Amino acid sequence: MPAVAPVRRTAARLAALLVAALALALGVATAPVSPASAAPPTGLLAAAPGDDEGGTPALRAQLDAASKGWLEARAALNRSVSRQQQLTAQLKTINAELGVRDAKVGEIAGLAYRTGRLGTAAALLGSSNPEGFMDRALTLQQVAAHEDRALRDLIDTRDQATRTQAALNREIQEQRKQVAVMAKRKDQAERALKVANNRATGTAGGSVQGTSRANATPAPRNADGSWPPESCSVSDPTPADGCITPRTLHALQQAKAAGFTRYVSCYRPSGSGEHPKGRACDFAAQKDGFGGVATGGDKTYGNNLAAYFIRNADALAVLYVIWYKQIWLPSSGWKAYSGGNGDPSSDHTNHVHLSVY
């Protein structure tokens, strides 16, 4: 009995060989090996299970953090520059006022030096009648108040100038800090992509050639220019049927208003990245939805759509755009990006991926 199993396996192998030989003899083509049967790719660009966006959760987390950090640092830098401009104008006004007050105090001091300061007792005793005594007393009081006010105004103005200059210096330090943060975030994103692309094959950088003159209506910001936090709180109008953030909906609506009306899918409950958070949409390049690699007019459509998002990146809070094996980051521009699987979805050759803050 133990010898039965080996005999059966041997028979099965012989049968397979006979079928293959017969197929070759008859000229019948055998089915090619499916790419899915190959060893799965590894590294940052290996697709996560059930996720067709390409890359890994680790890569997308780094790109997400780097882009968000860069946008936050740029917003802080813009606020600091605006504050610096206000302080510079304020300091200019203060210095002009300081010059006037300094001249006024100098004039009082010069007059006292030339005429000699009239003593209080001498001024009062020099009066010839009670009315004159009262008049001189009132005059002395007014002179003293005038001199005291002039000196106090000068001191206050100088203190204000000192405080304003110190605030101005702090803003300059803040700007240097935010510029350093931006550089660090830029390096973080580019290092992650470099590691990923070194482990992938067939990746090439370069810009996407597209045109777009349409300007998007800016999404609402906080008073200081920062982006308010948002959750997956509004209904996804695409066939994906789920929730998205208000900013994602705004970007989707603006793209459609600009003429990009082909199939779109936003929310996805599974996988990693921004889709389950409602902060990403996939815009099909072909009229009939996602399919094979976009070519001709379909590729031009994708190029123009990517260019539209980049032109309006600041208005729409764009974190990054992925299209045709490339990714656009607000810190770095276009960089090579490959899904690693070689299929149109993970390589983004059939759709433009948009992620927003």
C-alpha cells in the first residue's frame, strides 16, 4: 500500500508530459505563465494585500507625513513672513515717532539750558499779588506736566521699539526653523522614494507634460492660513459609496467643474493609504472607467488632470498626485514611482491618484 502514492505521482507526471508533447505536435499554444504566479515583489513598493495603489503602507505613511509636515511648515513660514512684514511697518512708524519725541525732549532741554530753570520758590515769591501767585503756580504745574509727559512718551516709544525689534528677531528665527523643517520633510520623502525605487525596476523620473489654465476655488482655511482637521464625514458621491472629507469633496467638485468628468472612485474601506480615510480619489483616464494602460487621448486627459491638480495644489491642499509611474510632491515636484506589480492600477497608468490634506 505505501508504494501506491509514488506510483500515482509518477503516472500523473507522465500524463502531463504526454499532454504537453501532444500539444506541441499539434501546434497548440500553451497558456503563458501569469505574472501573479511569479514571486511577489518586496520592498516599499510591493503592493499591500487587497490594495491596488502600489507601494506599501510604510511608504505611503512616510509620504503622507512628509507632505503634511512640509505643508504645515510652509503655512507657518507664510504666517511668520506676514507677521514680519507687519512688524517691520510698525517699527518704521515707531522709529519715526521716536525721532519726533526725541527732538521734543531735546528742545525742552535746550531751552532750560539757555534760560536757566526757574526755581519753584523764586517763581512763587516773585509774584506781587495773590492772583499772580496762583497764576505762576498753575504755570509751573503745566510746565512740569508737559516736560514729564514728553519724557514718558519718549521712554514708552523707545520701549515699544525695543519690543517690536525683539518680536521681529523672533519671527526671523521662526522662519529659519520652518525652512529647516521643510528641507527635512523634503529629504524624508525623497529618501523614502529613493529606497523604494532602488528596489523596483523600470522606474524613471521626469515631469508629466500636461496643460491646464483652470483655477480652482480655494478650500476653506483657518484664519491663520492653516488647514482645519477634517474627518470622513460627508457622503461620497462617486459609485464607491462611502464617506470622504469635505476637502476631498471640494477637490472632486472643482475638478469636475474644470471639465474632468470621467469616472472617479474615492472611498475604499480596505487597504492602506488615504482611501479608507476619505482623503483620496482615483480619476480614471479612460471614458469607460479603469482598464488597461492609457494611451493617446486618454493619456493626454490624465496628463492634463494631473497638471490641473498641481496648478491648484495650494488651493486644494494637495498632498501628492500619482500618475504614470510618477509621483508629484509639493516639496519636490515629480519623482519616479512604481507600484512594483507591473499592472496599470499599481503603476497608475490607468488613473490619476489624488491625496489631499
